[in-house]
Amino acid sequence: MAERPLTGERRAFMAGNEVLAWATLAAGADVMYGYPITPQNELMHYWTRLAHRFGREFLQTEDELSAGFATIGGVLAGKKAFTATAGPGNVLMQEPLSMAEMMRLPVVVIVAQRGGPSTGTVIYSQQELNLTCFGGNGEGFRVVYSTSSHQELFEYTLKAFNIAWKYRFPTFILGDGYQSKMYEPIILFDPEERGWEMVPARPLLGLPGRPGEEREPVHLRNTFNLEEELYEVVMAAAGDYARAAADLAEYVTFRADDCELLIVAHGVVARAALAAVKILRQQGLKAGYFRPITLRPLAEKELREAAGGARLILVAESAYGQLERLIKPSLYGLEQPVHGYFRPGLGITPEEIAAEAAKILNSAGYGL
């Protein structure tokens, strides 16, 4: 029997892609299917170096379509299978991911966002929010975690496998090129030693017993003969998703209870937003912070409550309004103006957000 990847706690200083490799091992992933694309390549490299030591497997496919469908095959066979991609690869992978959404398959996908549209840059962006949350021709019955640190990359990857197999919705870690490449301190650990109950994988096909007599039949379909058949399946998935949303939605707030301007951001930009709020508070400006951790499902009620107490809202993102378009429906009916600080494909500093927030407050008459 292969040794356990981690025991106790291990403090390290490593790149995000290396963190992800250790996280998937610690989560009990059996196999990775992938195709090279920057900036997630090192995840594949680290996995292939480590996997054989712990009895795990890897298959490089001929393209992203094949990687997605191979991951589905692994899941159907009862393996904790995952894949990783970025940019144009994320686009290509939407066909198998739509299939996984339709068939309620616990596929885990790690996305390292890069600049777009198209090939764009191989560096960084937050421009794959729409694609990851609502890609394909489905309804977006997915779970999408937006991480902002290496510790979160590790812990939410562990959680992603649990959530995927518990609720059987495709589950995503939405990282980015900065997180993939940069180095940070990290505490690695065995989740079971910390009391985390890891949800086991199980075969979804080839089950023992006669269907309909000795066990319930397994209905795994993505093609239907009648409109009414499709409608019933989609509505059943919608109901399951709505019921799970309250347990799945996660968020973080800071100084939002008495703020005049609420800054909304996700991922690494949320780090800058949090630092900007602290700068503004030192300047005597009442700023607050709301960070959605799950972009799907969104913590809509909590976002609305935080925004409802503010006079102004500022959305900061490394995209051209993708986060703003996601949150605006939750704010419908509120009178607070929503301002956007959009920097598609560019990093955003705390000082830039603080300056933009101060300008908005001053122009509205709420400054010093």
C-alpha cells in the first residue's frame, strides 16, 4: 500500500501549482487527466513527479476535450479524477463539463485564469469568471470557489472533492496565473488528521444487482427523446442546486456594518481590496469589504444585506465587468450607485483601489 502523501503538519514555501499538486494528493485524488497550457503546466509536472510515489496515475490526452471526457470516464469508474486548464483550454473543455453538469458527475476542475479573449496572454486575469460559472449550454449548476491565497488553494481543493462527491455537481477551483506562479508560505496537512471527513468516491456504473429489482436503476443520460423528459431532469437538478445553495455559499466581510462605500472583489484582487479598506479607514473614510468566495452559488442574501447598509458600491476586478454582472441581479431594487474599477488582464494594487474609492466618495460628498 502506498504511503500517505502527508502526515502531521508541513510548513513550506512553494508555488501555487505545487500547492495544488499536494492538495489533490491529500484529497485522495486517484488520477489526473490533462493537457498542457500555461499557467497551469507546473501542476501537471508536479503531479507526475509525485503521483507514482503514492500509487496515483496520470494521463496526458491529445487535447482539452479529451482531458474533460477522460475525467468523466474516471469518475464513472469510481475514481476521484480531476483535470486542470486555463484560457482557451477552458473554452474547449466546456463540452465535457456541460455533459458532467447534465449527468450530475462529481468532476473537479482547477482553472488558472489567463488574459483573454482568445490566446491573449499566458500571465493573469479574472476573465474566466463567466466561462467557469456558466460555460457550455447548461444552466450553471456548478460550484465555483474563487481562491485568494495559497492556503486557500490547498484547503478549498480538499473541499472541492468533498463537495463534488457529496452533491454531485461539477466543482471548480477558480485560481489565476498569479496564484499559479507566485510563492507563499503554506501549511500542508492531512485532512483526516484534522478531523475532516473525506467523502469517498464510488463507481457510478457497473454496480452489482439487477436494476429495478435488487437496486435502484442508474439514470446517467445527457440525451433525451422528448422535451418533457429534459425539462423534468433539469428542473430536478435546479431544485437540488437551490436546496444546496444555502450550505454551499461562502463569503467574507470586513468593516461592512458601518461603511459608506462597500468594495466588492474576489480572488487575488480581494486581497488588494481588503488592504485598501484598511488604508481608507486610516484616512478616516468609511469603507467596507465584501468578498464572495463561492461565485456559484453566490451568497446573494448576505451581499444584499452588506450593500444595503452602504451609500455607494465599488466593484474591483481584473476583467471588464464580469463580477459586476454577476452581483448586480442580487442588488436589484437597491438605490446605491454601483461603480466599477475594471482592469482586464492587469493586476490591481491596494493603493489603486483606495485612490478610486476616495475619488468616488469625494465626488459624492462623503469624503473628508
